[in-house]
Amino acid sequence: MTTTADPEFEALLEHVRRSRGSDFGGYKRSTLVRRFRKRMGDVGVESYADYAAYLDGHADEFTALFNTILINVTGFFRDPEAWEALSREVLAPLAARKSAGQPIRVWTAGCASGEESYTVVMALVEALGEDAFRERVKVYATDMDDEALAHARGAVYPAAAVEAVPEPLRARYFEAQGGQCTFRPDLRRLVIFGRHDLVKDAPISHLDLLVSRNTLMYFNRDVQDRILNRFHFALDDDGVLFLGKAEMMRTRGALFAPLDLKARLFSRVHRTPLRDRLLTARPPDAAGEGQAAQAQARAREELRLRQAALDAEPSAQVVVSPAGTVLLANAPARTLFGLAPGDVGRPLQDLTLSYRPVELRAKVEQVMHERRALRVEHAQHAPPGGDLRAYEVQMAPLLEGKVLLGVSIVFVDVTAADRLQAEVQEARQEMETAYEELQSTNEELETTNEELQSTNEELETTNEELQSTNEELETMNEELQSTNEELETMNDELARRGADLDVLNAYLGAVLSSVRVAVVVVDAQSDIRVWSRRAEDLWGVREEEAVGQALQNLDIGLPVERLKAAVRACIEGRSEVEEAVLEAVNRRGRAVGCRVSVAPLRNGGRNVSGAVLVMEELPAEEGAG
């Protein structure tokens, strides 16, 4: 699955790299675009260029952006079947294979908030025993997100997050307090947390186990390959790589082999070292002075050994001195060319060997002059009483430092090879004839093969796209999980605020019910928003009938049209308090005097959002003013 590069987005990534040194160039573009767009929507920015300017003006925004990009979705014992396979197929054999004094090194790369690292600790303690774990195991946990690392170092998790831990392990490794669970501090201190960039930083080495689950899927293919090469370097020969369920090794067979494909466990493939040196023979010791006889005896013995070694060679060999005399001739050479014992020591030019089966004198002189080997092919010769045979003549200078000691001439019998070559040539001619007959069929087969190849390539491409889509879906799933957690937090907050509001409303209702005067609150459009219980008793209109109605449209025994100017003056901020005494008719139909006080309704500061009317029925002796 390919994504066309957006120049503006690439410029934004480069801006982030230059400003903070964080290179997200190796991340999948589709994931990056979604995460950047989410953050841009949170701050109300539309274009990438505007967001780059926003980053420059708000230093804290980089932290919020990194937290959005680095999706820290993890959990204890995520994919339990995979962890069971790890304990069964890796940790148990590791505990048995390693001797008591050997250290065990583990790295959890992309540890996020630490749940996976502490899961590894629990699994290792169960496999090795607590004492052996303390003495032998080193656990390294790394991530790029500093806030997630701080959370991991604290090792405090909500009780809901620890529910995935089996009950026996939860009781042994966690301490519950309130609604939080804390991982055991004595084991927590044995985990080394640190910031690490898988793309740029050197890997931790000499590892027995490397855990990197659902981390590679955020990177593109080239960066995945580079990271896997570093993982291969980091692991020892028997090391194991533990990946996430959405990640596959694909074409990295030269580095890792499947140990348990379903659980995403891979073993490191060994690389055979090259040999740097060749063993050399030691020359024989020279004889000391005063031991001439012994030296001569050894020399004769050495000569006999050399002659025996030459005679044991299957190929005929002759050695010629720089002066052109024959120094040595082994048994096959003597048999092949009919040489007598007396011929050794004679000039080469005096022997038939010098021109039969091939002219040797000029070529021997050439080898002596140029100090390099020479080869003559397809020389034919018939030994006494034998059949005609073909030979390859190999001539090489014998040097001791820069001193020429002679020339070695070896006659290699290539009769069988020539015969085989002739048979091959004959077979080739037959094949050419058959090829002409089968050419038409071959063309049809090639056409079919090309079609199959094309279909195979389409299937491979589809497989790659499906794998990429699977990784993309897993990424989106983790993003949705992260968003769901944020929404749950917001819902909890809204629920708390709703409860507080219910309490406050009940309290306000109780206050309004307790006062002996009627209270009415209107908004800026003079629509009724609050109608107290005393107002119901005074005018005979229920709250549900009054709320939402315009004050001037309310049909009660109070001449509300005479209050319109006072209410408007308070709403517009032209008056603080307006009072009036009006003649009215209460709900019992009795004429009464009513004192009405109007005051502006303010929201905290000086902003006026409505008016408050306080209505009090006057005693009978007080009249309307």
C-alpha cells in the first residue's frame, strides 16, 4: 500500500526534526497523518504550515504532539497464548540451558508505560525462581516517550489495568492500595528504564531475549529492515525475538527463523565466520656444524622422500633447472616418456620430451623470463605401447624469494575430460535438434509461465498490501483504544460534574423554597429561567408552566408590563436595583399590594446575563405607591 507524499506534510516533519531532533521520517505516512491531524484538530489549526508556526509559538505543544504520535497502548499479559508459548518454548529451555553462573540479558524495546516489561519480569521469576532472577537477570526497558518512561518507573497502575494478571501472580507481585496497584519495589529496581530511538541509537547487545511487540508496525518497510538488522546484531546465537501479533518477519529469513509463528517467536539465524588465516608448514631445521655426516644422511633421506612423493603423484612431473637440465622426473613421467635413470641430469634439449608432445624449450624459457605460470592445452601423446591420450601441460616457476630454482612441468591427463567434452558436444547438438522441435511448445510454456509469474507477483503484492493493511488496522485499533480511554475519562468527569450539579440544584431549590418571598429569574431576552415555589403560591402558576415563557406574556395577577422598563434597564446595565410597589391580585383572587425589586444577574464578573425579580406581598395596611 503506497501513499503519495504531501510536500507540505514532509516540510512539517522536517521542521519537527530540526526543532527537536526527533526524526519521524521512517514512520508510516498514513499513521503519521492521522496522528498529526488529530493534534491539529485539538488546537484548532487547519494547515500544516500553520501548525508549524503554532509549534514555534507554543513550546509545550511538542510534548503533546509526541504523546499523540507515540501511541502508548499496552497491557499486562497482552495476548495470553503468546506469553504461555514464550514461557514454555523459550524461558524454560533458557533456564535449563544456562549454567548457574551465566547472566541472562533481556531487552523490551518500545516498553511504553512498562506493563510489558513487568510481564517479562514475572515470567522470568516464575521460570528461574526469585533468587536466581535477582542474581543473574538484567532487564532493559526503553522507549522514546519520556512521560511513558516516568510512568513505567513509578510502576503504579489502576486496578482495572492489573485485572489481566492471573490472580496468583497478582497477589505475589502487586500491592493494592485504594484504587491503585503498585508493582513490587524490590523487583522494580532490577529493571533499567531508559530513552532509546530504535532508528538512530545503537542497540543493546549480548541478549538472550528481545521483546518488541507492536512497535515495528509503525515504521515503513526500509526502516523495519534496518531495525531487524540491529536486533540480529543485539541477540546472541541462541537469542529469541518476540514480536506482536500484527507483525510478520516476511523476507528476513537470512536473519531470523520461525520458532513459533502463531506466537510470533523467532530464533536468530547463525552466521558462519570466515577463516582469516591459512596454516603454513615449518621448514626443516638446518644441520649444525660438526654433524656433516648426519646432515648428508638426512639430505639423502630427504631426497628419497621427495622422490617418493613425486613418484606418488598421479600426474607426470618434470623439474628443469635454470640451466636447462632435467633435475627431477617422477615415475609417471619416466613411464610416459620412456626416460631412463641416466636422463636425469641431461639437458632438456637432448631429450625427445623437449618437443614431444609439445615444444617445451621456448615455453620453459618464457616461464623463466616472466616468472609466471604458463599452460598449454590439448597436447596429444601416445606412451610406449599405449593409446593416444590428451594432456594439459602446466608450467610454473619454482621461486625462493626472488631466486629462481627451476621450472616445474606437469602433464595432466585430460583424455577423460576431452572425451566427456566431445560427448557433451554431441549431446548439445542433439539438444539443439530437440530444441528446434520443441521451440513452439517452449514458447507456449514461456507464455504460460509469464502469466503465472504475473499472477504470482499480483498475489505477492496483494499479500504485502493485506499485511500492511493488517498493521494499519492494528494501529488504528490502538488509536481507537487510546481515544476510548480518553472518552471514558471525560465521561467519568462529566458524571462527577453532573452529580455536583444535581447537588447544587437541589441546594438552590431548597434555598429558594425557604425564603418567604417569590423569586423569578429571567435571561437577556426576558424569558423566565427560574420560578420559585413561593411564586407558585403567590400567583397560582406552576414552575413547568412559567419556565420558558416571556415575562411580559405571563398572565398572572401582577401587571408585569409595568416592570418591562425596569427589567430592561437592569439587563442593559443601566441600573443596579429597581423597585416598585404594584397593585395585584393573588391566586386566591384577593387584591394585594406587591413590592417588586429588580436587580441585574451577573456571571462572576461584570457581564450581565439577565435579571432577578424579588416579589413580596405587602400587609393589608400598606397600599400601592
